[in-house]
Amino acid sequence: MLVLHPGYAGYIRGTGMFLPGNPGGRVYALLFGGVHDRCSPPLAIGSSTLALLLAGVALHAYTWGISPAR
């Protein structure tokens, strides 16, 4: 595509691969936009890891809590 249409490179830079409009970047800027640039990536990774871990623990507790045979 880049050989046939040189303007495609600009289109790629401005469009998300799966979801148009870069929703992940907007959420990241909303949550961590006011944090210093050096601190925001580790803070984003740490908070995402903690959220996933807590969701996993909650799902585990939920599934074991409704099991009929214990």
C-alpha cells in the first residue's frame, strides 16, 4: 500500500490498528496525563497489573463461592 499510495503512511499514523481513534491513548492520558512523564509508564503498568490481579482474585472467590459441592 505504501508503494501504491504514498499518503497511506499518514493514514497509518493517525488511525488505530484495531479500534479507530486511539481509545487507549485517550484513557492513558485521562488517567495518567497529570503525572510526570518518567513516572507514568511504571504507574500505568503497576495499576493495570494490580487491577487484573484483583479481578482474578474476585473471579476466583466468586466461582468457588457458588460451587454446589465443596
